[in-house]
Amino acid sequence: MTYLILARDGTSQIVLKRDSEDAAEKKARELKEMGWFEVEVREDKPGGAGPDRSQTLQ
């Protein structure tokens, strides 16, 4: 299963992808510590509506 981490920093939004829930939660905590806000972890639903793939960073 793949997990997406979404976060904002005031001027931009990022979407990161991780292969495990633990790794996604760890990255979300790191982003919060760095000052990012609206940090959210979601399951990536294959074929479903989700963030624009062109904006997904790994």
C-alpha cells in the first residue's frame, strides 16, 4: 500500500509518497517540526481522484 503526505508552508504545497504507513507518519512529523502546516497522511487509492501526479515528489 502507498501513502501520500500532503503539507503546506504558506506559499506552496507538497505531496510526498511513502510505501509504509510508519514511514509516512515519520515524514509527517518531520515536516511539522520544520514548520509545515496542514500536514496530512492519506492512503493512495489507485485509479481514484487524488492529487495531480505531476506534483508528487518522492
